[in-house]
Amino acid sequence: MLIHPWDAAADDTEWRDWLARHDFGQLAVNGLPGDPPWVQPAHFRYEAEPGPYGRVLLHLARPNPLWHALEADPRVVLSVVDDYVYAPGPWTAPVGAPTEHGTPTSYYAAVQLRCTARVVDDPAEKAELLNRQVAHFQPEGGTAPVAAGEAPFGRLLSGLRGLSLEVTEVRAKFKYAGNKPAEVRARIADRLAERAGPGDLAARTHQLRRLAAEA
């Protein structure tokens, strides 16, 4: 992923805060020799500790075909992309230029976590991992905790495997016209508010936030 200086995260807080609210991504696992990589969509829980970049917890079904590749090479990438929009060319035209000279483009937020994966098969540890995931996605409760060997979910543990991903490197990108003059960025923000389609208001929030931070 190319990251221009004007698209880079301002600091670790920016990508950590965003990742705390975006918890569905694609896990990329190196393929076995001669095979392409595996890419697995999954919900996950990101935790800021331990280590400098934290860890990711998720689980997959035991019949998933990627396990052999993962065990052969535990180096993985978790890719998360959201708050994306398409910006028509007229929105981005330079100040004073004809609107048809504007360049159509995409705006988005993306965080890529390079990780070392550890497979979790111990029933008690799997139960703890699942409970931590549920606590993240369902803080209001309402679901019985998982406990190895106990109803109602203990018997299901054998059908899945957990993954604990130690994050070793983070690449974060917030592509929201950071290379454009403030007047053009304000125009884009106005157009996003007017259109108010899927992702538009989230993208506008990013753009205005980053613009204000530079003021």
C-alpha cells in the first residue's frame, strides 16, 4: 500500500482510535509453494496490549482450508478498509480551473497490521478468546459465557480454532485529499454532505478532522 506523507496517520492514536471502531477485515495468509495467498474475511478484536502494537484475537472454523498454510508460515497481514467514497472529478478541480479538469478519485481509511500468528487449540484458552470477542461486540451481554466442557457452548469448541495475532508492524493510511488546498478540501466536504450517500459523512468527518488538525 502506497502511503504519501499527506495520507499518513498523524500518530499512533489516530489509527488505534479508528481500529477500535472498525473490527471486520481480511486476513491474508501466505500460500503454500505454488499456491496463491489465502484471504479470509473475519470479525476480530483488537487489543492495544501487549507489546508496542498490541494483538488481534479472532477465530475460524476448524475445516477452514487455510490452516496448513498458516502453520507453514505464521506471518500474516490483517487488512481493514472502510469510510471509503468515490469523489467525482468536478469536486476536486483546482481553484480557478474548469470543473472538468478535476481528477476523479477515491478517499478511504486503511490499516494494515503485519502479524505473527499463534494458533489457539487449548479449550480453556479458546473459551477465553471467544469470551473476549463477545465482550467487544456485545458489551450489553445477553449470551452465556463459553466454558470448556460446559453447556451451552463447550461442546462446540472442538469445531473451531482460535488465532492470537501479535502485531509487529502497522501501516495506516487516511486518504482524504490531504494534498489539496484548504479551499478545495472544504468544497469536497460540502459535496460529501450534500450527497450523503454510504460512507460520505464518515469520509467528511475524517477530512474535516484532519484539516482542522493542520490549522
